Amino acid sequence: MRRWAFALADEPDAWAKGFDDSSWRTVAVPHDWSVEQDFSPSWSSGTGYLPGGVGWYRAHVPLSELGAAQGSHVRLVFDGVYKNARVWANGYHLGGRPSGYAGFSFDLTEVLSYAPDDDLVISVRVEHTDVSDSRWYNGSGITRGVRLEVHEQVRVREHGTAFTTLSADPSEATISITQVLVNDTAEHLTVRALHELRSLTSGRVHTFTTCEEVGAGASVESVITAQVPQPELWSDSAPQLYRLATTLSWVQRGVEQRARSEQTVGIRTFRFDPDLGFSINGEARDLKGVCLHEDAGSFGTAVPVTVWLRRLLKLKELGCNAVRMAHNPHAPELYALCDLLGLFVIDEAFDEWENPKNKWWQGHNVYPPRHEGYAKDFPVWHERDLAAMIDAHRNHPSIIAWSIGNEIDYPNDPYASPLYAEMTGNNDANKPAAERVYDPDRPDVRRLTTIANRLVQIVKELDPTRPVTLAAAFPELSGSTGLLDRLDLVGYNYKEHLYEADHRRYPDKPFIGSENSHGYGHWLDVVRNEYVAGQFLWTGIDYLGEARGWPIHGSPAGLLTLAGFEKHAWHLRRSWWSDAPVAYLVTRPLGDDDSGQRTFGTHPVSRDWDAAGESSVEVLCFGNGDELRLTCGGDEIPVERDEGNGYWSAVTRPRTEPLVLETRRSGRVVARDELRARGEAVRIDAATWQAPAGVVRRCADAAFELDGVVQLECILRDEHDGIARDERIVTADVEGGELLGLENGDLGDVTPYRAPWRRTLDGRLIVYVRPRGRATVRLSAPGLPDVRVECGS
């Protein structure tokens, strides 16, 4: 269900089937209406200075197109609506969901039996009026997919399959398939289940059968344990998958009936060991992870799958092998991509529990905060929302842990303890002194232990096969209150200095850096301490919201920009995380600060190499060979290893000749980079990003559909084909398709995303297009020749 009528207004009668929506705008779902509006400082800095509101969606579906036979079971499935969704079908109120992150569904079978004509009308009201409800941007609308599913009266219950690897090695795996079978007929039936497990790598098929007696109008749990010889194991280096197809058969009134269900699964074992860290299929791994929010700039949170694919492949290229879903369940397509690409996943349920955190709306840590958000729904909905995450995602081989919360124990926000007269968190710069001291009127931090124990119990009842974790902000206290006691895996946010002592304090607890800054020393804490399973950087990609103050409307914490382009830090991280050879040069003005605290944040780097400059510059060399050689005009420039920051550096005066860096291994040049003076832009270089053929083939094998969105990477070139030093406004015009947006990654650019133009940042931007067949994109910029790009099919 992709095309919907939409109105950004509260229409009180829009629930009725006969309501006239002919004047409403047609939109494609997933859809985020907030990102279509103007940025304004009158909205909340925390959620990206974009508005919310109330919106209505209506879809008209001919029943004849459903292909539903008499008595078929029909479900209306939503992967997520942000937020406070209420849903009607043909005027019948089906219910709602406060959470914007939880998937939910409704049984339409009875409602459709009353339909007087061929028209099914789905009406959805979405209310997002508390725009200071989050610490980051979440969008507004039906931001994830919607579909109508038609099933037989005898079927596998929704999310009723659990595929588990009990043991595995290269010679044999033992797997378990648990299914809940439903019989909606008025007859007692004997139901035979044929399971076909087909390798998507080799095509080998393994079959297993069960037989169950299912009473009329009843359900039964079917469990089979079976062996798979020579299993093709899933891992980050070899993400081999299987397609599990279950065919149910039964005889009803003398006629054999069948029903079929399919899903993609993987066979693997993993372990978090308190002394040895993480392993997959018995092989040790350091988790090289990043945290991700779910927006993508101009798309808001309604992100096309190909946009995520491009971003994840760039993260894989730098050596990333893990993702933490911050701080809520994400769209289902993202998990499927992690399965396909070999990215380990920590799935996270909540950012707050029953009491709200501070929500900044006038800039970061600018008082007073607001306290809107999910906390008001947590007491009633937490069990259903947590179950929804686990039920929907438990068959993804990529998921290695369930997180029940992020920084729930953040000091004085809102929980406090008399054990600490003053408590400071990792993000409390400029916080008033009164906000750091113990206040007995705040909720007592011991309450968190009670809630955590209940959440752990819920997870264990639903999935006992994976560890339960949370991301602790203040483990100095939480280790004493029992909050960490029942966790299988302890996550520390920015608390690397506690690893050694706490490993001795909790010798039976595995540790992981659930959220970490980008410093080289923090990575060495993983490399040098075998018991630390890995780290998750904050963040992999820039994101909207959590803004410092107008006009900045997002966080620059990522290794990739909102446009999905690599930052300089991406290349540095690649030199630490990747085995592929790296050579990359950046420069910055030479300062008189010799304190060793010159970071990218305090002293930004660039790709400038301008001989007109009179002052010496600092050259930073990123490489991972056993020798780095820096030259200019054939003259070698000595480089020194900066052990504190993980790169090499040199000081020199700019010259007219290019600056060249070579990375060598065993005396052989394996990577090379060159810097030369940048000139003015003379042309626009536009190329269509293409997913690797092998990835496209794997998606097809897994029945995972790509969406056909075209991504044009645009670069301003100078006369030497380098990236130009000046910026231009680029306008995009599309014939034969739809312009979906432009993104430059500039968090200070408040040009409305609906505009067909945008200024470049560092000479680059990306243009998103949905072709209708064959499309032509014309790109123009002042003073440059137009460029036409053909795309689509």
C-alpha cells in the first residue's frame, strides 16, 4: 500500500468511509510530513527545528485486488507510525498505537465481511503535537511501510516462527524451528508442516516435517529439532543466509488445502565471554560498531532502502562490522540489510522508562527543558512494545543482543541518589550547579532496578537465546544499586576508564562499549583488553536533531555526513579498522597549542594545499602500512607518529608541487594519495551510485526488494579534475520521474528540503530521484555548463 491521500490538518470526520478526500494531496508511504516543512527556531532544537502537527492518511483499496477467497484471514500491518496512530477500516475503529517505533497490525476479516461494495477505505490519524518529545528527530506520519496480508484460515500465526541455532560447527548444526499454528475453521484438523531450508549461497535444500492436531478455533505450538550437515554459517565476513519456507497442508471436507509462509534466516553461534570478549562461530571478533539514528536528511525518517544500502556499504568499507539501533527499534528493511551485509546488531527498545528525560528545545543544555515524550506511555505500553520488537526481529541472524534501555541511569535526569552528593554525566557541559547536586524530591534511582528486572524477565520469556543488555551512563552508581545484576552483557557509555577495575569487580560479566567517542585511545581500550567485546561510536552518520542551537539543526557526530559522504574522520577510522591499505592526507593551520589536545573538533582539518599561504601548515597522514612516505616535488618530508591520536604528522610550508603520501607494506607501495592546490569550479561531475552486482543479486535471492531510488553523487570539479574550492547552488530538474530531494550534509543549511536546489558542501551534494521508466535529470549551477544524466530503465 504505497499511494495514500494525505492532509496536514485535523479533519474530525476523515475516519468515515464516505468522507470526500478528493482534494487531498497524494503521497507515497513511507512518508514524513515534518521534513517537508520549513525549518524554524520556533520549533524544538532537540527534534531538528521542524514542526509536527496532526495529519490524516486515507487509502482506497479495491477488494477484488486482494485475491482473498471466502473466509480468508486478512491483516492490515503497519511497520511504524510516528506517532499516536488511530486506525479505521470502512469506518470501523480498529484501535491505535502511541509508540512511533512499534509495528502493529489489525485483523480485518470480520470487517471485510460487512463490506457493501468493492472499496476498502483505510483511514489513519497521526498526532505529533508534542514536538519536544525526543532528544533527536523522529519525523511525523506513516514513516514506515504498510501492507495488507491475505492468509488461509489455517496458517502460522503472525510472528509465530522462531528459528534458533542450538549448536553449529563446519560439520553439522542443530537447529530448532518453533511455530504457532492457528486453525480458524470450525473443524478439528491434522496439519502437516513441511519445512524447506534452502541455502541462498549454494542452493542446497534441507527438509523437515512435523504433524500436529489443531482443534477448531484453536492454536498449537509445533517444535522440531533437526540437524543440518555442512551448514553454511552466517558471520560478518561470510553472511550466508537460508530461506525457510513452510508449507502447511490439511484435508478439509475431503479437499486438501495448503498454506505457505517464508522468511530469511541464518545459522550461527555467538558468545560474549567475560574474559575473551565476542566470538562468532567460535572465531574471536572485535566489534567495530557505530550507533545509528534512523533519519536520512531530506527523507526524514521515511528512508528508502537503497539510501540505507549506500550508507551501510560505506560503513562496511571503513571496517565497521556492527550497528547499535539508537535508541529504538528501526524500520524492518534496515535489519534485513544487516543480515545481507554481515553487520552485527544490538537492538534497543527504549531511551526512557516511566520518567521523562530532559528535552532541549532552545539549544543544548539551555534551561528550562521540556519533559514530553514516551515516558507517559511506558507504564501501560512497555511490555507490548518490547514484545513487538522481539517478535518482529528475533529471526534476524544479525541481532546479537537486546538492549532494554539507553542511559536510563543518566545522573539527575531524572533519577538521583544520596550516595552521590554531586553527579555529572557525559554530556553536562554548562549545566547549572543546582542540576548536579542530590535532590531528594527527584525519583530515587533504586526504582530503576525494579523496572530493569521486569524488562529482563519479559525478554527472557520471549527469547532466551540472546543476552540482555543496557547502555549505562553512570555505572559508578548503577553497579551498587543492582541495576546491572541481571544483565547478561554490560554496556558502558563513555566510561572506558572504569573497564579495568570493573572487570575485577564483576568477573562474570562481559563488557562492551555501548557508546563511545572517536578518540584513538578509546579504540586502544578495546585492542588492549581482550575482555572488552568492542565499541560503538557515537555516531556512524550525522543525524537531524539534538542540535546545539539555531541554525544548526542536527548532530555532526558521524563519520558520514547526512548526504552519506565520507568525512575526513572516516578515512582515519578506516586506517584503524580496515585491513585494506589506506593513504589519506589532510592539513590544518599550524597552531601554537602544544598541549596535545588538538582534535578535529577544536582544530578542523581540510584538504587545502595552497602555495599562496605564507604560514607553515600541519600535515596529517592517515595510513595503515608499516611505512609512510610523504613527499613534495620529490623532496621527502619527515613524518612522526602521533601515538595519542593514531596518525602521522609533519610540519611544512605549502609549495606549488602536489603533496604525495605513499603507504608501504614490505617495501611495496599499496596506497597513494595526492594533494594539490584547488581551483575554481569549471564543471559538475554527476555519477549514479550503483549497488555492487553481488549485493543486488543477494537481495534478489533473499526476496528483498530494492526500491529503484536513484542517487546522483554530484561533485564540483576544477580544471585539474580535483574537487573545487568554491561552492555553488545546484538546481535539479527531472523529466520522466520525481525529484525526491537534495542533500549536502550541511547542518547549518536551513533551505527547505522541498526546494529543488541546494548549495554544495565541500564541493559535493547528492540528488535523489525516483524515475518513472527512463528519466532525465538536468543539473545546473551559476557559471557552469548544465549536465544531463539519464537514469532508470
